[in-house]
Amino acid sequence: MDLEELVRTTFRAHWREPGYTCPSAARYPWQWLWDSCFHSIVWARLGDGDRAIAELRTMFRGQCPTSGFVPHLSYWGAPDHHADFWGRPGFSSITQPPMFGHAVAELTRARIAVPEEVIDASISGLTFLLDHRRRSPAGLVELAHPWESGADDSPRWDSLTSRPFDLSAWRVRKGELVESVITDSAGSPIANDLCPIASAGFNALVAFNALELGSTIGDAVLIEAGEDLAAALSERWEHDVRTWVDDGPTASGSGRARTLDALLGSLVDPVADHVRSALDQLVDPGAHGARFGPTGVHRDEPTYAADVYWRGPAWPQLSYLLWVSARRGGRDDIADTVGASLVEAAVISGLAEYWHPDTAAPGGAVPQSWTGLAILVSPREGVA
């Protein structure tokens, strides 16, 4: 079975009512925010515009009508699942990278008519983060919980505990951080005093999605907000570690860890030298370069572990986003290398959730829907 047929078969098998693609039938049966945005783009590539739109429409059904907050998890068919943990039924109480801006842009480029309701919901979701979420001293958008970054067990959060990284202790800590989320009058998450961190990777994706959506629909306010956030992020670049550093209490500690998600700043930073240095590391075998990479953590980081969740494996959604960055930055050499690695690893791993960057040994759920992004990086595909 070739890659496209493998993706098509997986997506059809993972389609669920009321209209979304579950990441994994066994491990992740619910709807996740940034997963669904990626799924929407893949459905468009597969030629099914109806499901591409349905994916986004269903995701926005949990959006707060007053604040614009979009929960990162929707428990369709089982609203009481984890309700005690989140303090509300049906949906989680935190968000995730707002990839719906990019999704709307990609569907538009594919000549799929995006309904006004989806565009309005996307504007509202980004406006919530840009205007209502607490800002750090450097002017970046703060997380309400590390999970919001998408990089759940990243070394970037290690300074939030008083001991070396321990998975059991970190799981307990993550639960405590859910309880300490500060909400507005509508119950939407706006801050967290126990982790007042402005993640470089998360801010890169907020800025990127604001610029994608703003440019697609001609919204000058969103474009300006995205550019302002990108400029603030640019100030967080540090030449000695060749990465964008998180703002907040971890800035002098784990917030400087060289992780792949932090290099997403290359999507939006207006300083060419920053972008060039970040992208070069993707193919440098002494940094993030690997046959099936890039590695999720820089090889020289003491926390690097090639087969440990968010501590070193290659991730398909990050490879895809950095492929986009390289293509748009005129670095076709790097884009071709990253794209070829993603395609090869997706096939070898059976569309795994993540994999060992040197061997493509699968990790996590197999198959995982978002690894279908691999079909977007073939030579005949391009990015506008």
C-alpha cells in the first residue's frame, strides 16, 4: 500500500460522528484541537472538502460564544469522561496551538469555500489569545498550562519541578497545574500563576496563524497583531544557544532548552539571520539532523532521549511545520531533506504518532492520523 492509500484508509477508519477524525481509534478516540486542524488540511489534499470543513466545524462546537476560547479536547458521545478532572463536562478547560488559521488558509488555497461561520470562529479564537490571554513582560502570550503548547513532556518545563525529570512526579504536577488555571467570567483560561510561562513555540504558532488567517481574509488587525507578536518573539532569540527562549521564570533554566518546537519561530521571525540559523540545525547531524528527523530535542542537550515522549523523538506535525518554514524561507534544500525524511518515516513506522529519529522505530499510537501530513510534502506539493 502506498503512502496516500495508507493515509486515505486510516482517515476513513478514524472518521467519527458528529464529524471529526480521531487521532487513534484505541489510544486517542476524542477530538483534539490542533490534530483536527491538521486533519482538515489532509482531507483537503485527499480531495474531500466536505470532511475538511466538517472537521473544523465540529471542533468549533465547543468554542465559548463570549470569549472565543476553543478547548483543546472535545469528548463527543461521552461528556462525563474526565469531567471531574477538567471541572466541566464535554470539553477540556485549556486550549492548544490555534492551527485553525493555517487550516483556513490552506483550504482556501485548495479552492475549498470556507463558510463564514468557520472564519468568524477562527478570528474569535485567535482574538481570545491575542487580546484576552495574559502577556509576559516581553509581550508574549502566556500559557495557562504546559499542555497548551502541544509539547506535553518537553524539557522546557523541567524548571517547574524541584527535582530532575520524573514521569510520575510530572504527571502529578500537570494535574496540579490544571487546578491552578485562572479563568475569566466566562470560565475561559487566561493565566496561571504557577506557570506564568510564554512559550516560544506556542507564540510562534499564534503569530503564524494570525498572519495566515489575516492574509487570507484581508484582516489588517490580525496581520498587525501577528507581526507585533513575531517582533516580540524575535527579541527572545539568543545566539549562544541558537534558539528562541521562553519568557517567564524558566528563562534562565529549562526555558532555554534546545527543543524542536522552539525553532518554530522560523515561521515568523523577521530577522533573516535568526531564521537561517534555526533552519540550518534541522539537517545538522550535530544538532537536530537525523535520517528520520529532525530530533525533538537537540542531540547535545543532557535531556535528549531519542525514544522518550517529547524528550527527543521525531514528530510529524513539527516536521511538516518546519518544512513549511523552509519552503517559505527559500531553503528548498532543507525542505527537501525534511520532507523526504517525513515521508520515509511515515511509511516505515506505519503512520506512528512519533518515532526514533535514527531508526523510525514507532512510538505512541500506530497509526496516528496527523502523520497523514506526510502526503503534503511530496515533490509535487507546494506552499503558497
